[in-house]
Amino acid sequence: MDDVVEPDAADMQLPRVLAALADPHRLASVRFLARNGESWCTQVMQEAGLALSKSTFSHHLRIMREAGLVTKRIQGAKGYARLRKDDVDRRFPGLLDSVLNAEAPARV
Amino acid sequence: MDDVVEPDAADMQLPRVLAALADPHRLASVRFLARNGESWCTQVMQEAGLALSKSTFSHHLRIMREAGLVTKRIQGAKGYARLRKDDVDRRFPGLLDSVLNAEAPARV
């Protein structure tokens, strides 16, 4: 499909996961996926209120996938993104909940 | 003392705190301060096993201070760093514990 390597849960690296979360657009995407489950990528971009070009969103998606936060599945001509909450929770207990429960940042 | 602005707890921004944590050297410093309490900066650098120049460590310290993770106090000719655990816990409950309890990264 593409050349992005999504790590197994055991191979997730904390600095990389934190860096993937350390951006308002990626945080908004993670919050959207946590609320809505697996979603069409275009829908994430539009409904999470991300004023981004498709290529910029793809760049953010790659960072989230390479960290292990998100997995992508292709069906037909569409890409679907899903938060790997169970995997991240197993690898770094409590981390994602603390981030998701933090007061939401100002609209990006 | 210096021009670094350490934010009040209420003004801490999640992306900035996550970015400050998203580096192996800064993570090692945060872990060291969590274990040892307020510490002489040179001691943090040496005992946390950070193979860094003093100026590079100062750069990392600035990032941690500007995010709100760490505060610095000058006494005599020495600088002392302290993890602002209570402040970070109040602002982002559970975040720091999940990071501190995560399996330690490989030695940096």
C-alpha cells in the first residue's frame, strides 16, 4: 500500500509517541479518532476542524502511524484511520487517557 | 537571572509539555529529578548519564522550563533544577505518572 512501517506495540518508543502527540493538529486527529472510531481520512481532516492541505494531513498521519498511535486501512479507493488505543494503553498505561482527558486546546 | 519564562500551571500547553518530554535526554532528566528531587544542574547532567555539553544541556533545560516541567533556582554560583510535579499533575492529571512509569528507554 505505502512505505509507512507501523510498529508492533512492543516496539513503540515513548519519545516518538510523545512527539507524535506534541502537535495541535495531530492531537485533534487523535481526539477525533478516540471519539468516532475508525474514520475515513478525509472525514478526520474535515470534521476535526483541521485547516490543512491533504498532503500536510498525510504528513501528520505518517508521523502518527510511525509512532504507533494510528493504523491505516485501505478499502476501495478510500483510506481509513483508527486509533490504536488498546496497543498504546498496553505499552504505555494511562498515557493516552491523560492526554485525551486533558483540557482540549484552543481550536487549531 | 535569565530570560526564560516559566509558565504558571494554568498556562501550561499540552503540545508544549509533550514536546518537552519527547526527547530521550529530557526524559532522562525528568526521571532523574523525579527520583532525586531538586538537584544541582551539573549533577543532573552527570548522573542522569547525559553525554551532553553544558550548552546543550542548558538548551534542553530551557525547553523543559518554558513548557512548565521544571523550575530553576540560583543559589550562590549554582543552578538547581526541580521537577514541577504538583503543578503538572494539577494541570494534566496522570500524564507525568504515565511517562515516569513507562518502561525506561534504552540508555541515551
